[in-house]
Amino acid sequence: MKISGICGSLRKNSWNHILLKIVLNKLSKTKNIDTEIINISKFPLFNADIESVATPPDILDAKEKVKNSDLVIFSSPAYNSSYSGVMKNVVDWLSRAPQVLSGKNALVIGCTPGMSGTLLGYTNLNQLLFGLGMNVLSQPKILVSSVNKKINSDGDVLNENLEILIDKGVETILNKINI
Ligand SMILES: Cc1cc2nc3c(=O)[nH]c(=O)nc-3n(C[C@H](O)[C@H](O)[C@H](O)COP(=O)(O)O)c2cc1C
């Protein structure tokens, strides 16, 4: 059993990367699942001219990892009431033939230091992944506002309600993908 994560932020201290790591660590501890955050930092902006010469090795590697995963968790920041452009670029590359996304379990999570949360970006990203034939999980909803007050940069969860949300979320994920 393998669960992979993709973060839609390239920032060194990305909250979405930290949140993704927390969720994946809990999953691997709970059921000894193999987890990994796929490195997308070297993905170029999609350009069919690049693809027509050769798909870059990092993208081939990421596609292979997605192919071998039972679930892919997409953690995206809220950018202008949607998900990030980085995430769209990653999905565009991954969507290219040979197909690895169709039929694959997907879960979108996200966080922001802002107070309004990431629901709009979550909805938009769910729609994108659904359109690509992914089996998008509608639960759990691990969407976190004011994240800078709820977790720290070491990945400690400082907020009891968030701790409960993540613990229950991990249980739901395991039930949904039949582990
Ligand atoms: C272009 C841009 C647009 C943003 N739009 C929103 C937004 O609509 N809502 C929000 O809560 N935060 C917004 N933010 C703030 C980001 O969510 C915040 O910087 C967050 O920490 C980025 O995620 P990261 O920490 O994983 O890099 C925006 C930031 C940028 C750079």
C-alpha cells in the first residue's frame, strides 16, 4: 500500500507542505503505510515543445510514483480564491499520456494563514481531478484556515480541534481506501 502527496507550493517553509507531511506521517504511523511527497520542484512550465522532444525525467519519475500509489493527496494553497498555478502545472504534466490519473484515488487538502480558508480552491481542484477521471474522495475535508496559529514550522499541531480533525481524517482515509 502506498500513499503519495503532491504540494502545490514551492515555498521552502510552505504550510501546505507541512500539513501534507503531518497527514502522511500519521497515515504511515497508523497503518505502517509507505508514504512519500513527490518532488515537483523541477517541473518546467508545461510546453508542448518540451514534451515533443522528451518528457523531463522528474515528470516521468513523478508519473511512475503516481501510477504505483493507491491514493494521491494534493495539498494546495489558496491563490486568488482558487488553487495555485503550480498545482495546475503539475496536474497538466501528469495528465499527459500514458495515463496515470484516471481511476486513481485522490484527496484534496489545503491550508492558509488567511481566515477564509481554502474551500473555493478545494472545490476547483476537486473538479479538475474529477474531470480527469480520478476517484475524488469527498471526505475527509482537511481544510485549515489561520494555519499559522494552529501548527508550527516543525510540524507540531498546536490546536486541539485540528488534531482531532486530522486524526478522524486519517481514519476516514483508511476506511475509504479499504486498508
Ligand atoms: C498570488 C497569491 C494569491 C493568494 N490568494 C489567497 C486567497 O485567495 N486566500 C487566502 O486565504 N490566501 C491567499 N494567499 C495567501 C497564501 O494562501 C499564503 O501565502 C499561503 O501561506 C501560501 O501557501 P504555502 O504556505 O503553502 O506556500 C495568496 C498568496 C498569493 C501569493
